[in-house]
Amino acid sequence: MKIVCCFGAGPAETGPWVTELAAAMPVAQVSADALDADYAVVWRAPQAFFDRQTRLKAIFAAGAGVDALLAMRLPAGVPVIRLEDAGMGEQMAEYVVHAVLHHVRRFDAYAVLQAGRTWRPLPPQRKADWPVGILGLGVLGRAVAQALRALGFPVSGWTRTPRGEPGVHAGEAGLAPFLANTRILVDMLPLTPQTHDLIDARVFAQLKTPAYFINVARGDHVVEADLLAALDTGVLAGATLDVCRNEPARPDHPFWSHPNIVLTPHVAAMTLRHESVAQIVQKIEALERGAAVDGVVRPERGY
């Protein structure tokens, strides 16, 4: 069995994956240059890489998002398998919980008071007054929901397709009631044609105000001009953004300097190599036995 790894960042990024996969699966030949591999482990691999591979049984995406990968010309009939957690759920929950508490506990306001050398306790806020709505309830979305509920926040969710779960709205008809009961909106959706530009002025206007927005998904979900307008008019009190449309954000992007935006460089949930390798090895072993595996991407759905 042959496994090939390709990471767009180059040998410095690919090498450790080759080493760790080889150690975890000694029965396999693992390299960065095999031309007749059975399995590929990739992240930002170029089109030329896929054009050279003619025997692949499966492609493993070394990350949670697969939109960039699905936009490429992949070998016909070869399944794409995504990582379902691999340590990212805990990171994502930590990031979102921090953003929620930073705002609800008024640490942003205290930072302004500190800058002005002003000692002024502010009135506390009730968690019940800050219902959280999560767009997208995959593995990572559920981890975030669980963490917030454990802290006492009211949490609801929205998914594209019905699930029949309490507190989960679905489809176009479910979006309005979901937004009407949300004051902190958390975007955790995959990027698909249906979710591109989904979060716009219409969405912000339906939230409980003043609202707060957290994006740990994709920048292309958001109409950035509408986000800035919502901040400037007070519809949004603030936003924590881990993503933007074009990354890295250009030096003159207004997100850098807006007083009510916290911007981080796409670090909410980073791929943990050890956990990822263990999951990939487990799935390859299952595929070799002819067993089904979770995380198989449905291209027509986009995730």
C-alpha cells in the first residue's frame, strides 16, 4: 500500500506528515512523491498533484474545510474524506467561548476604560439575555453548542436540512425564527454555493439587538460591506472574525482598524497532526477491510 502526502506549503510542512504516517502505519510506503499511490493526504495541493495520480482509492483532506479541494479537478469516482474533529472541536469551542465571554463580560468595554485610565465597574449582564445561535451543527458546531450550554447560555442551531432535534431550526423557513431568537450569531457553516453571501444586511437586521457576530467558518459567507454597516449603525455591537474573504487581509482592510472588531488570522481550530494521523490511519485500515467510514464528502452538497 502506498500513501502520498502533499501540502501546498512545501517540504517543511509535508515532511512531518510523511514521518508520522510512516511510523503509525509501518505496513505502508509513505512518501511525498509517489505517482501510483493508493491514498493521498493533502492540504492545498496543486492541480498538478492530482493530475499525476491515477490509482487513488481515496483522498484525505487534512483539515475540516473542503471547499477549496472540491473546486479542483479531482480523479473521477475517488471519494474525498474530511477530518471530523481530530482535536479541532475543543479548539473551536475554546475560541468561541472566549469570544462570547469577552463580549458578555464586557472585557472589550473594560479595555477602552483601561486605555482612558478609568476605574469604573459596569453593570453585570445576564446570560439569559444573550441567546446564542449557531449556523451549522456539524461535529465542530455541536462541540461549541455543548460548551456554551455548559456555561448556562441559551443555545439554538440552524441547519440546511431538518434533523428533528429540539432547538434546531432548518431550511429557509427556519432561518427567520432562528435569527429572531438569537443575539450572538456564530457562523460555523461549510462554504457552498447556497451559503455564499448568506450573511448580509437582511440577516443582521433580524437579530436581537444590539447583537454580536462571531465567524469561525468562511469569509465568503459574509457580505463585508453589510457587516461594517451593521456595526456602524449599532445593529451589531461588535464582531470577532477569524476569517475574511481574501486571506491574509490586505493591510488597508477596514477589519484591522475597526474599534468593534477582533480579527485573528484563521486560527480558531488548527489541524493537530498527531490526532489527524491517528484518524486517517484508522479510516485507511477500515477502507482496506471494505468497511464504511464517516466523513465522506458529498460533492453535490459541498461538504
